[in-house]
Amino acid sequence: MTAVERVVDVLGGATVLKRSVRTWRELEDAVNDGLPKRALQVMAGRALPQGAPAGSLVYRVVPMATFKRRSRLTPEESARTERLARIVALAEGIWQERDDSRGFLNQPHPLLDARTPLEVAATELGARRVEQLLHDVDHGLPL
């Protein structure tokens, strides 16, 4: 599976996105058009520990009242959702087990100032830090 296919899978695939997305350009177009809010819920379900309420992540991306009254995310909210989906997809690709990747994403990490990767990935620069950490892990560098 390619990197973009993994990200699309974390977002719920063509069923949720209501379109075929096979390239980064097509994903960029989907983000710019505004992702369905269901994509954020699916991504949260993949990122959080089993049994954790999806709202604990969803409402960090979109305020609860706003989320409830809309069917689509804004391009900015969609970009944040895609950024988190990239982190989840990368972690799942490294650990191969969803529970293991969830464990990494939700545990405070010393190289992230004792914050969880999901917390740090809330900003673009933070997401780059998490991606670098994941790439280091993938290349066998010690945590």
C-alpha cells in the first residue's frame, strides 16, 4: 500500500470520502473541497485507544457545536484532519498493529517534551517533529 493509500484508508477510504483518491494531488483536492466530517470521526477511531470517545480528538479539531451542525469540514479543518491521518498512517505502517501504533500515539514521549504524539501533531511544525521521530524509529534509531 502506498503512503497516500494508507492516509486515505485512515480517513475511511472512498466510501467515506465519496470519491476515489489515489494520488497526493487528488487528496489535496479533497482536502481543499472540505472532507466529510465522518472522515475526522474515522481517523479519531484509528488514532485513539479502543473504547476512548472519538470526541476527545474530534473536538480538538472542530468545536463540538460547529461539528454537530455541519456535514463537511472547512479546508483548514480538513488539512488538520489529513495531517493527523498522515501521522496515524505512518505509525500503523511502522508497527503493523493498530493497538501498538495507538499506544505510541497516545503515550507521552521524552523526545516530545513528555507530550503525546497526537498532542504535538496538532500543529504543522509539531506534526513534522512526530514524523521525524517516526522516520527515526523506522530506520532503527533508538527512541
